[in-house]
Amino acid sequence: MIKKWLESKIYSKRTNNILNHFTLQISDAHIDRRYRIERSKHFNKIWKVSLVICVIYFIRHIILKTTDPKENYN
């Protein structure tokens, strides 16, 4: 009982009942739209870097496999 009361007080102070931190259900349409825009901006920042890292690792893997003296891929 005390835990529920405490959680409700903390929840109402942090979010003013607009954002549910546990399930990320946003009831305000403007905040929901801004949240989705910020998520897309974050994704746009990291996808190129992730792709470059993956390609570099793939090239490294290919080079190591082709130069391995124990394996014969010819």
C-alpha cells in the first residue's frame, strides 16, 4: 500500500500523468510526435556508423579467412 502511494507520488511529480515510464504510452499527441521525431533523429545519427563498422568487420573477416594458411579456398 505504501509502495503504491509512493510510486503514484513520484510518477505524478515526474510526468504530470502525461508519460508512463514503464510502458512508454504517451497520452499527449504533441509529446508523442516529438518523441518519435527524436527517436528517428537518433537512429539517423547511428545507422551510418553501424553500417561502416559492420562493413569493416566483414572485410576483416574475409581477409583473415583468405589469408589463413590452414584453409584452402582457391
